[in-house]
Amino acid sequence: MTHDTCPFLVIYVIWHPIFTGGPEIAEVLRQHFRRNLYENISGGAGISVIFRSAILTDTGVPISIDLDDAHSTAIVVLADDFLSTDPAWIKYVQELAIRTDKKGLAARIFPVSIDSNVLARLNIEEQALRWDRWLGTKPELFQLLTSSLTYQFCRMLRHYLEHLRHPTEEDDALEAYLKKVQIFLSHSKHDDKGEEIAYKIRDRLHAGNGLAGFFDVHDIPAGLKFNKVLLQQVRVSAMVAIHTDSYSSREWCRREIIEAKRWSVPLVVANSLNDLDERGFPYMGNVPVVRLDPNENRIDFVIGRLLDEVLKDFLWRCQLMLLQDPAINNIFFVPRPPELISLAILPPEIETPNPIIVYPDPPLSKEEQRLFEEICPRVKLLSLNEWLAGAI
């Protein structure tokens, strides 16, 4: 087993010191990616977010960026009129574009076009995020920016995973980088809201987030069996479970949730209850729950929260690629705190008498540990740091 201390992803945010909006946007990104959501997956205080705005007196631009300090380096350039008309800054960004291109997909520069016409002045080929064309309030723009960047960071980590598997096959890595994240919209058609919300999310996904949406029977090819295709799609997608009044009473909704849990896919529950759920389905817990009313503008928030779960999943898989030892066959890794349904992934006792489930920190609470001990005393539960402390 290896334990690599080099971070999987480091984010740099660059802006011209005269751009008054730069510090606020940069701080939004810092708080988003360094918050508690990521710290237990990536270690320490979350994903590293480093600012580059303060200039050196002899050059008029910030200090250089070391592209070898992390497995993946993302450089977000807030390109406004000040930056795009300052010759020293134009040269700084152009040199970064050249250096990241030489590093391949392990380092990427993401221009954010704050003002119109800045891209032509910068004269770089990288595709930009068009802040200047987005509509909405400032919080809505911040949400769209963080979601768009989160999706790109997912792509970077997917490339890193592919590179670990096939270090000499760059074409395969590029193909993996370009592959979209699929979203499975689990919903009930037996009340007014379920299908309405699913359509709204699907339309929003197709409108501008670059995500491939998988939407129930509309995407099942003719000639294939409904149940096989549906359950297979759950296993390879990130899921939004639209929890309306009739959701828990529908057999296929329950099957989709159970399958998502068994395969540990990224999952967010959108709480869209109107009146009452007579018997809340127990396996909908242990994942983020977001309030979503079809009359409120929160679809982007739901999509963003799901993308956070996808990024966490990629970070976890990166950890496992470096940690797992093929000689150890009694360790089972899960990407979120284990629950009783996690026992379903374990082989029979005759095959693995003393299995260990390893999960992201922090350790489970005592009452959760006690329940596992009563139900299945042969299973040992360890957070990642607890396991590393005993394994290194």
C-alpha cells in the first residue's frame, strides 16, 4: 500500500488587483471548495484554493505557479477589462496557457470572461466560461460558476484516474476527460409534482450545464428490457431522487434507491413533499437532502449539490487508487459513512470471515457503531485515518 501526500487537486484563482469584483468571487470559490464537505475526503482543510492577485514590484504580475505541486492543477482566470488590457498580465496568462498545455490534461487553465471582448485581447485558445452572458442575481451567478467549475474539476480527476490505470495511453485519457457525467432522475409519476420537477431538472441540464441527462423510459432504446436498462443506468449515474408524496410508495422508486446505495453512486435527495409521505423510505437517508419546490428557483442549487457529490466521489476514488493493495482482500471501501445497507456489499462469512469497511472521516458516532456491533459483530468499521494509522 502506498500513501501519497501530494494533493490530487489544487485550484488557483487569478485576477487583476484593480478588478474590484475579484476578491469576492475568489472568496466564494475558496469557501466552497475548502468547506467541511471536502475536508474529510481530501484531507486537512478541503481542496487547496490559492489566490494570485498581489503583484511583484519588479514584474507587475503575481509570482509564478508551480504545476508540479499537485497531481492536477486548475487555474481559474477572472478575465476582466483591466487584466485583458495590461500587457504584463496578458503575457502572464499566455505563458500559463503554454505551460499548462505542455502538462497535458493534468493542468488546465479556465478563463472566466467577466467582460465582453476580453478573450480576443488575451489571445489564448482555451474555451472560457461566459460570465458576461449569464443572467441572474449575484448569488445565482456564483452558484453557476461554482457548479461549472466543479464539473470541470470532475473531468480533471477522471483524467487522473484514467492516467493511473493507463499511464501510456493518452488518447484514452482524453476520451475519459471528455465523457459527460450522467444524471439519473428518480421520480414518481403518481402525483402532480414528480414528473414536473424531473422535466424541469432535465431541461435545465440540457440548457447549459453540459451534463448528459438520463430520463426514464424516454432514453431506453427500443428492443431492450426496461428493468435491465434502468437498473444498469442507476449503477453508472449520479442520482437525484425527487422525493414527492407518492415516491416511497412506488416499487421502482424504491428499487432505484436501493440499487444506488448498493453501488455507492453519488446521490442527492430533493425534498419536494407537498403534504405527507405515509411511510418514508428508510434507505433515502445518509445522503444530502435539499429542499426543492417547483415554484422556487432552486434547481441550479440541486444540480450544484449533486456535482459536489460527484467531485467527492472522484476524490475518494483517487485516494483508493493509491491506497488499495491487491493482496488485501478483506477491506471494503465505501464513499460515505456506512449504514446497515452497506452490509449488502460484503461476501458471505465463509468467504470473508472478518471484513473491514473503510469510509471517509470522521468516525461514526458511538450509537451507530453499537448498532453495527449488535447486527453484525464480525464486521469492523474504520474511518480512513483510523485505518491508515493501523496500516502504515
